[in-house]
Amino acid sequence: MTSRWLWLFSQIMRRIWFRATLFSVLAIVTALIAIFVSPYIPSDLPTKIGADAVDNILGIIASSMLTVTTFSLSTMVSAYSAATSNVTPRATRLVMEDSTTQNVLATFVGSFLFSLVGIIALSTGAYGESGRLVLFLVTIGVIILIVGTLLRWIDHLSRLGRVTETTERVEKATSEAMRSRRQRPYLGCKPLRGPSADIPADARPIFVATFGYVQHLDTGALSRYAKNAGGQVFVCSIPGELVDPIRPIAFSEGMKDEEQEASIRNCFSIGPTRSFDQDPRFGASVLAEIASRALSPAINDPGTAIDVITRALRVLAIWHEPVDEELESEIPYSNVYVPAIELGDVFDDLFTPIARDGASLVEICLRLQKTFRTLSAFDNDRYRENATRHSIDALARAELRLVFEGDRQRVRDVAEAIIGAHEKKSAT
């Protein structure tokens, strides 16, 4: 699985300042490269390009890119505020990690620095005749890049921060985490069935000194430490769980050295908030939160809630996808035990808030029941049991909140078909 350092580096790469810094360094190098390339330009090439002409072009780029960057930053902040107020604050992070927005801003900042460094170098006479030719050609390339970026930015602005666009990002992040966990349900380790069954009585508990959520678990490093000590590690807190100094995050067997236990603690990346990467339940919770916010009286948008229910169906269907046989049989970290994510918990994360907040709307109740009907038709007992359980709960909520008897009967008809099919299946 992804090591802790690779995961931390991936987090840095998603920050907007990283790409802006990278593009800025590249722009400065590009502006100065003409100085070093100029000796290799044949003297018989046309070099009658005035320094003033290049300087004027660079001046236009510098002033316009500064203005466009300022405007883009204000637009980006407005999109973040819209995503926070109209969707959910938990989804804002995905909007901030949008690669298109980061590339656009980095291009604008890089172009500004390129032109600025070019103007400074021209004023000092560092380029020479051949250098001005190289600078002119590179400037033309930068202009083409800016035009293409602006056209792409105009199209992207029409969607940035919108409810549908942000919800789609949440679904994509959740699906990626769900698919990764589906292929390796125990993160490449052995399954931990239960503390009483698998954890030895002489295993030592390992505690942390802070409160927070497990954002990432480096199972590869855990396995390496356990192998070096000739012991085993039993993980109790998987990514997404709240940890505290009272409950152990893991147990170790054959590892009694304090330094070894500190190394095990370092394999747990703990932060104040949850992360999408190894925590599909967090994505499921964010999807449900989007639907709940849409169903609030202040927003009153049942269409968004119905859209989220459809997305929830697609996310849950991933758990029914076939598993790669090689990955299923391969256990690279055989001295580490990790508990699995329960499918019933994912059902609860997705559907309980929507069924609660949408119980008074017949369209939400019907969409939920039809979704449960689809899930119960999967050739999997866990799907049938959880779909039937939530169908019964959603029906009970609808019976209490729906005013019109006709609406209650419509929901009742769909729910009873699910419950009856489950009882018939159980009897056989």
C-alpha cells in the first residue's frame, strides 16, 4: 500500500502553491535559458529583432497576467464559498484540489514571472542579438500557451463550485477509495476477525497521545517493523476512525521496545479531519450530507437529493464488482492484521440521513425504496439484508411523516415487495 511519505507528498502535490511554485521556477529557467543558448545560434540566422519589440510584448504579458491572476483568485475564492454554503464544507477540499484550476493559476503566475525576468534580463543587455531571437520565439510559445489556458479557463469557470460539479467530484473520490478497498479489503494484510478471536492475550496495547482521525495507515511500514522484530501487529483503528488516548489504536506481539512502539505509532497519520484517500466511508458521509443539506427547508432542493441517491447506488455497486484473483490471494503483509469495512456501515452512512430528512417527501421515499429494490436484487446476502433493513426503516419513517394516505400507500407497495422477496428468499 502507499507509504506514509508518498501519501504526504501526494497531499503536498494537491496544494495550489505547489504547482504555482513549480511553474514559477520553470518560467524563470525558461526566461534565462536564452542567455545560455545564444552562443549556439548560427550567426547567419535573422536576428534583427529589436529589444524594444520583445520588451513591449513582455510588458503587455506582465501587466495582463497580473490582472488575470488577481481576477482568477477572486473567482476561485467565490467558488469555494459557493461550494461551502450550497454543497457542504467537507467537499470544499476537493474543489481546492481541482487540477484544472491549479494549472490555470500556475500558468498565469509563471507567465507573469517569465515576462518579468525577461524584461530585467533585456534591460541589462544579458541576451545579445542571438538571445533576443530565442527570447522572442519562446515568448510566442508562451502567448500560445496563455491563449489556450484562457479558453480552457472560461469553459471551466461555468462549472467551478456548482452543486452538480462538486457532487460529481465527491462521487469520484468516494468511488476511487471504495474500489481500492474492494480490491484490498484488508489493505494488503491478514483479516482481523475480532479482538477476542485474533489478538493474543499477551499482546501489548499501543496508544496515541492525541485526539483526531486516522487519515492514512502505512501497512507496509508496519509489516517491516514487525518483521524486523519477529512479531505481529494487530490494527484496531483503520482510516476514518476517531482515536483518543484511552483506546488502543493497535496491539503488538513480540515488540516490547519503546522505540518499536513509537515506530508503529508513526505509521498512523492522524489529523483533525478525515481524508478521502483510504476512507470510503467519509466520501459516503459527505454524499449523504449533500443530500441532507439539499433537503433542508432553507434550500429545498429534492432534485439534488435524488441525484445523490443515484450516485450512492453507483458507489455501493462497486462493492459488488469482481475482485482480481491475484490481489485476493496475495497477502504481502502477512504479519499485520487489519479489520475490514462493514458493508452495513456504508449503507448507514449513505441512506440513514437521507431517509430521515426526506421522510416527508414522497419522491424521496419512492426513490429510496426503488434503490433498495435494486440493491436487494444483487446476488449477495449482505446486500439483500442491508437493503431490506433500510427499506423497513425508511418505510417506518415515511409512515410517520407523510400526510397523504395515497403517498404512504405508494411507498408501502414498493417496500412490501422488497420485504416479501427477502422473506421468500430466506425461507428457501
